[in-house]
Amino acid sequence: MNNLPIIDIAIIIVYLFAMLAIGFYFSKKNKNSEQFTKASGKIPGWAIGLSIYATFLSSNTFLGNPGKAFGGNWNVFVFSVSMPLAAWVATKYFVTFYRNTGEISAYTNLEKRFGPWARTYAVICFLLTQFARMGTIFFGMALSLQALTGFSMQSIMIVMGVCIIIYTVLGGMEAVIWTEVVQGVIKTLGALLILYLVIKQIPGGFTKVIEIAKADNKFSLGSAAINFTQPGFWVVLLYGFFINLNNFGMDQNYIQRYHTASSEKQAAKSVWLCVWMYVPVSLLFVIIGTSLYAFYQMQPELMEPVKIKLATEKLGALASTQQIQTLAATFRPADYADKVLPHFMVTKVPTGLLGVLVAAILSAAMSTISSNMNASATVFTMDIYKKYFNPKVNDKQQLFSLHLATVIFGLIGLSAGLAMIGAKSLLDTWWKLSGIFAGGMLGLFLLGLISKQTKNAAAVTATFIGVLVILWMTFSENISDEYSFVKNSLHSNMIIVVGTLTIFLTGILITRFKK
């Protein structure tokens, strides 16, 4: 880290060693599979809530929300507005349901309801979602640290990936939760510190930010028109509700937390604690993006190095200076939005505080990735290895499978991050991938939970039709313009909405016709 002062390097190293130390500490307790997957069900509700909050508050939020607000408006915040309704549904129905099943895997019930195919299908969808999620988070972490350290994004991802794998394997779910408690606090304080540093350097302070933002319509939540072809207010609200419903109702990362609580009441409290923390903090990141926009609008020349660097990356090393400058002049704020916060940190944050902010970005990434690794390993071991390869597995073999799967899935997530280098927008990439993979899971789950009379054949047919719809919505953009009438005109955020409703409603209709 030759670009960073020694005190900032020391802060980052202390943070990393602290995370590893937590993993080593809990490795003493991590002697069986139950401890690895659900920490023996003795974690207090407030710690679980902070843990869920930290998982939600990934580098996608830490870098993506300021980037979206900088390049556009507050439309991205509508995603968070949908969370309370999804949390209400989760605490009223999902927490009770999963606690009563007693199964650590979120997908065991699908087999009891519809057969082995349903469980396998949900597991595959979940694992693909985790690969997409871990990949974008690795990418976001490397994007910011590259600007601060000068190292390549590839080397940053590899080094940090190894650190995360080590403490996740050693400490299991208990280490994941308690490291996330620490990480949740660090990144919240980091966000407050960033906002303070930005506002402090704007002549006129927050009043000037409001003035510039109003003039450029930066406070808009998106168009309120009923138009599902653009990411307006209603599209993002629907997307957010269905994604959050999927998170609280079908995502192993969160279902597993319900089992770590000492009671159903504590599990429900943890969900609400997550919501009441995440919503205002996600708004804080949007305010940071708007404040950065005001700061650089007042001093546009400060953005020139970012534009030149981006143009160089796009054109390659062989491009002439004139070509680079010509392309850079065409860039709009949305084109370089994800690079603004790292640039501000490296150029405007004083020594000492920079190390704290780097630790906050690392916290944003590591908390979610470690949770994803543990959840993916649990699902693989319970739903694939134990079911198909070794039904009579003993606890020692099960723990070994959990450890090995954690390492393998961590490496897969790292590989996905390396493949995403060059993506235009962090959040756009993640939202599209998660919508594709999650669409079928939620529809099938809701069908099994709500329609008690739906049988296996109806569920298979509904899922098949739903998957065809999801694939068409995702890939119809590649169809020749000659056949443009069969292209999907809806925005990609609507994939999970339409896919979920297609499976659920088709299953209901088939069941009623059969009756």
C-alpha cells in the first residue's frame, strides 16, 4: 500500500487482524456442524439484527447508492422504502414458519411440499444468486481500494478473498455474526464520517448542497407515471418489495439467522432492528452521493483525472492523448459515478481518517461475503451432499463438508468478481443478476406456502412456465430487430416481479381448473 501513509496502513492491518482474531477465537467452539451453521441457537436478538443489517449494507450500498445518487437522483432509495412491508410479512409468517420446521436449510420444506425437484431447483437458484452477489461485492471492494492503493483489482480481490475465507471457515456462524456486529458499527460510523468530510469542504455547507440538488432535480424519487419500461418509482418499489420478500422468506443467509436466535420473538426483533437501521443509513449514503455531486459541480476541474482515467481504461494503452481527451469530454456523471467516492477519499480525506474509511469499505464487503459463504456451504451440505451423496453422514464428515464447501464457494465468488471487472454500474449488474436468479424461487415458495391444495404436477408446470418467462424477459433483447415485436419491453428490474407472479398465479389457476 505504497500510496497510503503509514498510520492508515496500520489501521487497516489492525482491522484485518481483528477480524481474523475473532475467527480464531470462535474456532475453539466450532467443533460440530450445529455450531458452525446456527451457533447452537444462543445469539441475542440485537446481535442477529446488527448481523442482518451488516449483510444488507454491503459494498453495493456503500459504493452503489452514492454512485446512483451522484449520477442520477434518489430513485435508488425507493428500494429501501419497500423494506418495512416485506419485514412485516416476514415477521408475521416466515419467521414462525421456519422456526417451526426446525430445518436449518430454507429449502427442505419445498421437498416435503412438492418433491425433490423443487428443493434442488431452489438450491441451484440460491447458489447462482450467491455467486452473483459475492462477485459484485468483491468487485465493489476492489474498485475502491484500487484508487487508494494503486494495486490491481485482481490482486486486491485475491488477498481479501483469502482473509475472508480463513475467518469464515475457522469461526463458523458465530464468528460471522460477531464480526458483522463489529463491521456494521464500523461502516455506519464510516458513512457519517464521509458525509461530514464532504459537507465540511463545501462553501455554504448543507444549504448549498440543497440549493444545487434542487436546481438539478437530484431529490426526485423517479417518475410516478405507471410505466414499467423505465426504472421509475413504481418499478423500483415493486422490485425492492419482491427482492426483500425473497431475502426474508427464501434466502438462506437470513433464514439461518432465524435459527440462531434463542426464541421466535428474538428472531422477529432482529428483522425489525435490521430494517430500522438500514432504511435511514441507506438514505445517508444517498445524501452522500448528492453532496459529492454538489461538491464537484462547484469544482468540475477536480473530476478531470477521473474522466481521463476512465477514458484510458475504455480505449486502451494504445489510444492517443487526443482520443482520450475527446472521449472524456463526452462522459456524463452516470458514466463515472462509481469512481467518485473512492476519488474523493484518496484526494480529500486526511491521513488517519483514510485508514478508518478503508476499514469501513472492507467491513461493507467482508460482512456480506462471509455470510454468503457460510449460507452457501450450509445449503450445499444439507441439500446436496447429505441428500444425494452421503445420507448417513456423521457429524465429523458433515463439518468437513461445511469447511470445504466454504472454501470452494468463496473461490467461486472471487472468480465471479474478477469476471465483472469493467462493468458500467455496480448496482445495475447486481440487480439484473439477482432478479434473474431469484425470480423462480420466490414464486414457488409462495405457491407452496399459500396454496395448500396445489400438488406436484401443478407446481412443476407453473415453474416451467415461469422459468420460460424469466428467460424470455432476460434474453429477448438479443433478438434481431426484424422480430422486435417479440422483445420484452419491460425494465430488467421487473423480471423478479413478473417471474414470481407467473409461477404463483399459474399454479393457482391450474389447481382451480383441476378442481
